[in-house]
Amino acid sequence: MGHTQTRPWDVTEYLETEEDMVAYLEAALEEDDPRLVAVALGDIARAKGMKQVALDAGLGRESLY
């Protein structure tokens, strides 16, 4: 039996538009699990770029970490 080739899956590669991000966050909120919401917010921040998130929030990038 052969080996199956796999590669890491990164959700941020698929969060390309604001609509994608909203749908992803809404799906996480529907699960009613605060940990999942926190992970989704982190994924969205990585997809947008921490610099952009900081600019949008009016904060320094370092304060988001």
C-alpha cells in the first residue's frame, strides 16, 4: 500500500475577501465555543495581516500580540 502525500492546510489562504472572513467568523460564532471564536479571529487577523488590523483598530501592531 502506497503513502498518501499530504501538505499542511492553512485557512488563511482561503480568506481572501471581507465576505469570506465574515462567513468564517459567523460559522465560528454559531458553534458557541469561545475558543473557536478566538482561533477564528486570529486566523482572520493573519489573513488580513497584523499591520492592517492594527491600522484599522487604531493601535500599534505590538499591542495586538
